[in-house]
Amino acid sequence: MTDDRQERIRRRAHEIWEQAGRPEGAHMEHWDRAAAEIDAEKKPKDKAAPKKAAARPKAVKAEKPAKAPAKAKPAKPKAKA
């Protein structure tokens, strides 16, 4: 690994760590993600479908569960006249 590449990965991993809120114990994931991003910069882009580096997944809003249909109440007997 060249010194320049390692330094770029180190700086990017540090940025990822800070963006993630400085969690403890995630240094390998940050390093691997940074290395993948740095290596992806050097590879020629595929014209058909360019791939982005592993980005943080966007938060998806949870849908509210659908309400169950109301149960039909039994009909009241008609009053006798």
C-alpha cells in the first residue's frame, strides 16, 4: 500500500468516523469503507451503469400499519308494532 493511498484512506476513514458520531469499535468498517471509496476513484467508470461508493443508506420512513377493517355489528331486531 503506498503512503499516499494509506494517508488518503486514513483521512477519509476519520471523516466517516466523525460523520457517524464518533462511535467506538467501528474503526475497521470505517477503514474498509474509506478504502473502497479511494479505490473506486481510481477505477475507470463503467459507462452503462456507474456505481457509487458505499454510501450511507438513506433513512426510510416507516409506514403506519393499516387499520383492520371495522367488524360489522349484528343488526338489532326490529321492534314489533
